[in-house]
Amino acid sequence: MKKILLAGCIAATLPGVANALNVPQPTSYDARIQEATYNPDDAVLVRVKAGTSTLIKLQDGEFITDDQAGMGFGDPDAWMFLYEGIIFLSGQSLNNLIRMLP
């Protein structure tokens, strides 16, 4: 009994696993449209696939200060800002022969 109580006390004092990943949920009208509530302490999972495009609409009042603010990854031709509050990601095909040519 003392071992169980001791194990419970130790487990209660250990820090829990923190998960700051915000997984968007599909809307009730169209599962392809997913919503996530903004939290500055969270990272938002964005599912993309080669050969398809993804559009991210920021909430009113949200903005990205410059092109390198958290977006400085990968091929710069694979994403762009359409206009204020819209980010467009274009996944490149895994076997796109045109991009392989010199």
C-alpha cells in the first residue's frame, strides 16, 4: 500500500507533457474547410499534400510582420501572400520534371 501511495505522490509531482499543437477541426458544412482558434502560444497543424494548394485565411486583426516571420522555410516559390490576411501554399509535385531541368 505504501509503494502505491509513494508512486502516486511521485507521479503527481512530475510535470505533465505540454502539447501546444492546435489541430484544426473541419466545419460541419465542408470537411475540406478547417478552422483553428488563434492562440499565440500554440502552433497550428497545416496539412498539405504534393500537387495540391492550401489557402490560409488569417482572422481580422492578425498579420505577419514580414516574409521571414515564421515563414522562412523551404522553397520561397512554394508560398506567397495573395493579399492582406491570406497565405497561399502550393505544394510541388514529388516528380515535377520541369523543376528538375537545368
